[in-house]
Amino acid sequence: MKAIGRSVPKKESFDKVTGVAMYTADKVEARMLHARLALSPYAHARILSVDTSEAKQVQGVKTILTGDVSDVLIGEEIRDRPIIAREKVRYYGEVVAVAVADTEAAAKRAAELIRVEYEPLPVVNSPVDALRQDAPILHDKLGEYENEGRAVPVPGTNIASVNRLRKGDIDKGWKESEMIAENTVWFMPSDHAAMETRSATAEIRPDGYVVIDTSSQVPFTVKKYMANYFGIGSGWIVVQTPLVGGAFGGKSAIFLEPIVYLASKAVGGRKVKIVLTREEDMASAPVRIGLHATVKLGSTLDGYIKAAHITYRFDGGAYNDKSSDVAKAAVIDCSGPYGIPNLACDCFTLYTNHGFAAAFRGYGHSELTFAMERAIDALADKLGMDPWELRFRNAAVPGDTAPTRDLLTPSNLGDIKTCLNRLKILSEWEGWQVRQIDAYRIRAKGISCFWKNSSMDTDASSGAIILFNPDGSINLETGVVEIGTGTKTVLAQILAERMRMSPERIHVKLTVDTRTTPEHWKTVASRGTLLAGRAVLKAADDAIRQLLDIAACVLRADPEDLVLENEKVFVRADPSVNIEVREICYGYVYPNGNAIGGQIIGRGHYIQRRMNPLNPVTGEGTPGPEWNVGAQAVEIEMDTRDCSYRLMKAISVNDAGKVLNPEGARGQVMGAMAMGLSFANREGFDYNEQGMVLNPTLRDFSVLRYDENPSYIVEFIETPCLDAPYGARALGEHGMIGMPAALADALSRAAGVRLNQLPLYPETVWRARMGYSHVFL
Amino acid sequence: MYWSGGTEIITLGRVNLVYTEAVIDLKHIPECRALAVNDQSLIVGSALTLSELYDSRVFPLLGETGSGVADRTSRNKITLGGNICSQFIYKEAVLPLLLTDSDLVIAGPSGARRIPIGQIFNGTLRLGSGEFLVQSVTDSQYLTMPHFSIKKRKVAAIDYPVVTTAAIRTNSGIRLAFSGLCAFPFRSAALERLLNESKLPVAERVGLAASQLPAPILSDMKASAAYREIVWKNVLIDILTTLGE
């Protein structure tokens, strides 16, 4: 009975497909109050006055909160963000007031009646604008903000953080280079567009407990920061998270929790609930980071890259939150999966008058990959070399060093060359790359290659508890939030494999309660199976030891002679001497009534080994455990008259280390590919010249629909990672990373012009062909 | 406010772009739900949904043009009358009625009247106070004429149009109507005269077409005017080639 390598259905699917599954917003209580937001219609303006008198007249209104309610500044790297805007608004959709009422309708009505007088200010509408000498400065108190020490701001500018990385000898690299190629890419922020909009409730109980329910990927981080921000002992904070309806990084930021906490505080601690509308979720809540990047590559004439200089200008939006950390993740892996000996990277995270950026699936990697892969294609063009061949020649291999100077090994680096070889066959790359179908239609292929290390806190850890039931089945509790990835099911498989029993006999707890659930750092970075998986294995070993100990008593045998298999403990050399687990997992009762032992509780935890933070000047450090790799291709068919195109085929070859749940893994990679294509093909906020978002609705912000998907080919190779459970490498984000670059490559080949801007609307392609520039509306 | 499918009232109401304290549901007026065809004419009730019109296949051009609006689930609610009287500028279901010189039956406080569409639809349906659209009446001869309907969007399969074009070939030439091209849906006699100028090559006719438009080409989030024009001209070439001689 193998528990891993089998497509065990997700444990939560039955509740989900029958509509029974409960999300944060589904909880309704009679005494609950409701909050609604008033949002800024300006991207940058001084708040002259806030008049709440009319709003307070609405029947059922309990209170109206404005910026005056709290002077606490929040933020994970730099504490630069008021919970409710004070003095200024810095992005379209920023929260300026909160109405709390008996009913949601009354709260909405009141929020609409809050009159705010603004004095519009000039806006910073792109990261390039943010760096201009005469740019308006968003944060004149940047130098005074509390800083966790990971971001390096430049007071007096719009630079929230500067990161630099240097490896090798860049001057020597340029000297050795016979060909130079330089390429610039850019894209605006976009939305996560998770199916479930963000929601939270807060209650401050008479006994002092602060209870927060939230649709979050990071309940333990919420607990930590709520304690920091408001000076509450962390034991008094209880954060509960049920199933989360898609997150994609957008629910790893702290956003609604402090708002709803202040609201509850203002009404004597009563429970207050807030559920964002889709429009609020898009305009007000954190977004995906934007980027403007230039990559300069130097190579020999036979295509060996000797030097690279990478400059990132990240659009972090109005507040830093996690944007400088996303940017840092892009620095860590800036070379892409290539062994480039001489490397320089300058990275600026900039304040702009756009929504502030949170993590987005890939955490800086589809961003860095788009920049690097487009430059690789530019270099291939200049060299007159097949872009596949150029990638293959430069692919990083064990023995090379990462940009962070970590030594790459067969365990910490996936097998890029095998991925590329499989991609070449699956995409029939050698057959053709571009071909005319008829008078107007062209088909073309594009490829890309990626890697991703995770970039976690050096002390990121995870814990697991397993409890037996009287029937011998096991309850598994971990702090991983079930955001739709099926991680809890995979953890059950990992546990079952170690316990040598069926995963169907493992019951997982799907909800998280920070008071009783062992902490899992954050459900981000595709690291649930590594961190929680290792904790689960340790908990399993703990439980097995206890089972063998009690069985040893009962069977009168040395525990070392005993084996656990199929919910029985038996003597290895004489299986006829055995006992069922269910007879010992709650203690053993002798025929005369005497009893020994008790309910078996296994516990385990895991923390990463020998991580250290980056040196901000050299970029040296060990930010994460392993580089996960893959190679991807996209095939499109374009109408050359209007540049409209169809996605025909998308291919991803990922080094999975070990596939634990084949259908689950395919689903993760395919879903990520669709997300990457959707981002590249159509997802982006449209800003007008005043920085206002023109499309904060799903009417106008389109995401890829089911029947617009291409056919997908997903293939795994398995080069085990020695640290991970059964060798499994990270999977959740990686399918999307190379998709934008591969799509741009294919379209560039079809259109005959190098495309460097996302989204790749047909009109964007057409404008590039015509040589027209971008226009603000 | 009159209520038919309710999709627009609900979706705009929740963002405060529509406000009403009462609605009158038209769906229970039998005339508004009529669908009848004989040798002379086709009667289509205004409260028939776009899905019903598509599925009935009685007026393929109307069914197909309507099927480009929103998605199937929404079209199960969106009605012909609701689409034509929409606050949005597109109103794509009106295009086939313009092409077939249909009559509209309008009812109001002073009773019902029947009026050629050309006299009451000019960018929008010019209803008097308290009036509503009951049905359209279309000459049956049009139902079987060769036709063409195509919607071009920015990128997604479901979106407002960059340009929606409906066309029909009658004995007297090709008729064309457009939505999304300018800030209102229209049919232009001058444009039709030009595009039917069979002495000129198709490319030349299309090249001159922009000069015959009733208003500037729209430039918005869906497409710039320059791109819209390119897309539109390619559609014209396809139509003239498909429906032409």
C-alpha cells in the first residue's frame, strides 16, 4: 500500500463541490455588526476634511472611523502605512473611513454619505516617474519610519529600498564578452482575482481575548503583528482561518485585520465583520507588483554568457508592505537558471501612487524571468543562435554558484538540462518555430526557462500534531492554511506513508486556530510540503516510537524487534505475534482491567537549516533551501491583420523531485500555467494620467476563462531533493513563472517585433509592430 | 422603472449607478413575451431573453448578434428590450432590427403605437415618459437573407465590443450596422452607399469608409481609435468578400 505517488482526492473536495464548505464570510451571527469602507477616489491628495455628520444620521449606524482613530503605522518591512488614511491618500482606493452599523446595508449607506474634501496632488504613475528628480515625494517622513532592517530606504526620495548584488568580476565579464545585448521590459500592477474576496471579523471579548477570523494565508503572522502593532500580549490574540477560496499571495498581507480590530474597539468590543466587494478587493486591497527592468548581457560569440547587469525598478505602490521583499526575491535569483559567472544587480523598490503590492504567486519570479528571458531572446537574435541552444549552453549545473554565491548541488538544484531536453521533444522545437498557415494566420512557438528558490525568514518553521482515534485512525493538525492547493491531503499522504497505513485513514483538520494549531510560518512560497511535511514526518516518528514502546510491553518483545505496518505492530521475525494499533493507541487494557499508556500524541517540528539573510551590498547569503527548475513553451496562432491571437498549446516540464500526488501536482502546475498566461495575455490595471484605476471590476479586468485555455502538456522529471519529504520539490507556483516570457517569445516570433510589455493585448502587439508607444487614457 | 431581465438594474444598482424605489416587471405582459412568425412578419416580444432568441432560431441574425452579449448565464436573463434600452452604449441586439427596417411597438400612458425603428432609434431608443418597448415586427422576407454577424473584442471571449458588426444582403445591396465603433450603435445610409459602390475595388471602398462615419471612432480602454479602425476595416473586407457578388 503506497500512500505517496497516488492521486488521493483532496480531503476538502466533497464539502466544496456540495457547497457545504465554509469560508470566513459565510459565518453569520445575530449580534454581529457590519463594517463598510469609504475609499479614496484620488491616487494622491491631501485630505482637507472628513464630514461624517450625515453618515451618522443613518439608522443603525454605530460609529464612523476616520484616520484620527489610530496613529499606529503598520507594514511588515517599513511601518509606513496608516490603518485608515491620515492627512494624505496615496492611492486610488485607499481606505479613508469605515462605517460600522447593525446591518451591512446601513453601513454601506453610511459609508457613501461620508463627505471627504480632497486637494489633489501630482501623482507618481510609474516606477520610472518615481525616480525623476522632480517627482513628488510620497513619504516625506521615510527616514523616521520604523524599519525591520531588511529594507534599505533612501529618505528624501521615492526609494523604499535598494538592494544590490555583485558576484564575480563584472568588468572582467564585459571584457570577455564579444556580443552585448540589452533589453527593457515593463508591466503595471495587476490583481490577484481570487474567487473569494477578502473578509475578516474581530471581537474584543470582555475577558481580554482578541478573536479574529480572517481569510488569510498567514494567521500566525496576523497574530504576531497584531500583538506588535497594538501592544497586546500574543497569547491574548486568537486568529482563526477556515478554508480560503484562493489567495495567490494576495492574502499574505495584513490588511483588513487591523481595520476590523479598530472597528470592534470603537463599539465596545462587539464582533464586527467586513467582507470586501469585488470592486473594493481590486482597488483597495494589495495588488501584484509592477516592474520596469533592464537586462544587459554579454556573451562570447558561441553563446556563453560571461556577464549580466540587471536593473529592476519595482512598482511597489503607495506603501512598502512586502514589495521590497518581493524585489529582494527577484534579486536572489536574478540570473535565471543560468550559470553566469559575473553578475551585477541593482534593484530599486519604488513608491508610486498605485495600490500597494503584496506577494503574488511566484514571488518576484515570473517578473524576473520575464526580464531575463526576454534579454536571452534578444541575445539569441543578435548571436543568430537558436534560443533553445543558448539556454542549454548556459543552464546552471551542480558546481556552479547561485547569484547569492551559494554552491549549487544535485540536491539543491533541479535538473535544468533534462527539463530543456524534454521540452525540445514535447514542443517539437526542431520541427518548426514559426510557420504561415494561410494568408493571414501565423503559428509560432516560444520557450522559456525558470528557477525559483524560496525566500523565507531564516527562522521559518512549522509544527505538526497527530492524535489517534479509538479506531486506530489518525487526526492530523498542521498550521498550513488550505488555500486550494490540496496541501493538507498531501501531508496526510506523507504521514500515511511513514505510518505504513492508508491515507484514507488520516483525518486532516482543515481550519487553523492559532491557539491550538501548531504554528506554520506562512502558507506561502510553495513550502507547505517541505516545512509541514518534515514536521509531520517527525511527529510520525514520535508516534511510532510510542506505539512500539507500548506494544513491546504487551507483546513482551524488544521495541527494536517490532514493526508497524497496516495498523498492526508485529514482531519482525514472527508476524504471528502482533497487536492492532487500535488496541494500543488509547493505552492498553489487560484482561483483568489493568491499563497502561494513554492516547498517543505525536508531535514534530521543522526549521530550515543554515539560512542567513542577504548582505545588502553584495547580495551574498543563503535565502532558501533549493532552486526548483523547469522549462516551458507556448504555441499561438495570430491573425497578422489585427494581431488577435489564440493560445494553442502550453507545455511545462518541471523537476518535481518526487511527485507525491500526480493529479494534484498536474492541477497545481496547469492552474499556475493558466494564471501565467492570463496575466501575460490580459491582466493589468489601466491607470489614467491621474493614477486612477479605470478597471477595478471584473467587467473590465478580464481573466482567462475556461474555454479560452490552450491544451496543456505537463510533464515531471524527478531529481530528488535530499532535504524534502520523499525528495519532493516545490510545485505550487512554478507552472506560472515562465509563461509570460514564453508567450511574449512566441508572439514576437509571429509579429516580427520584440515584445517587452505586458499584458500582451492584441492591440499591444499591433502598437509594437506599428512603433507606437503606450498611451494613458 | 421598468424591469425585464434585471441584470443591469441589479449590477448597476449595487454600485449606485442605478437607483429606483419601485420597478414594474414587464415579463408578465403576454405581448412582451410574444414570439410569432408567419409569411408576412415576425413578432418578437421585448421580454424574450437573448438565449431564447438564439435557441428559437427564427431570426438567425438577431439570435447570433445577441449571442455575443455577455455570457450564456447572463443571456438567460438579459432580454431584447433590456439590451436595446440599456444604459451602456453598445445595445448590440438593435443592429439586426436596424438592418431589417423593423417596426417597434411602443406602449405608454396614451396606449400603444407602432413605428418604424428608423424614426425612433437614433443612438438610443427615444421613448416618451412612461413608455416601454413591447415588441419588434420584422418583415419575414429578411429572415432568410444571407447575413453576417461578428464581434471583435479587446482580448477576452466575453467583453464589450471593440466593434460589433451585423450585415445582411438584400436585393438592393448589403446593409451594415455597427456597435462599439462610435459612441452609439448605428446604421449609415451614406456608408452603405459607399460600400455598395461595386465599381470600386473592395479595398478602396473600405479605405474611404471612415470618412462616412456619423461620429468620431471611439477611443477607450477597450481599444484606441486607431486600432479600432484597423479592426473595423478588416471586418468590412471580410463582410464584403463573404456577402459580396
